[in-house]
Amino acid sequence: MASFGKRISSARKAKNLSRQRLSELSGVPLGTIITTETERYLPRANTLYSLAKHLDLDIRELIFELEVEGKKRKNGNISLNSNSI
């Protein structure tokens, strides 16, 4: 299974969208898209919903993947820098 950020990035690229264009379509700030794709930020529910909607992704699968990423971070399996979240 691809990581959460890679899944968002791959879906965006598959739709031939730039980060800037996805930001315009979804209303999600460009910086949030960048930090989500690079896994420095785990998005809130409203951001997740908007990204899923505009990338034609199943919101349930994204929630599951986000939960897995959150558990990894909580358990210390992913290193975060001090200004990641």
C-alpha cells in the first residue's frame, strides 16, 4: 500500500493537475497540499474530504490510510521535525 502522501500525489498526477490547480479547484491552500503530499502534515477532515472529492478517491480508504499514518507517527515509526504539524 502506498503511503498517504504518495497516494494523494499519484492521484493528482493521474488527473494531470498541478498542485496549484488542485488548490484552486479544491479550495485547499497550496501549502497544505504540498505538506500533505510530502507527509509533513496530516490533513483535517474537511481538507481530506475536499481532496478526495477532487481527486476521485474513496474517502473511506483515505481515512483508513490516514489512521495508519497517524498510528505510525504516534508510535514513533516516522520522524517528524518540530514544525511538521
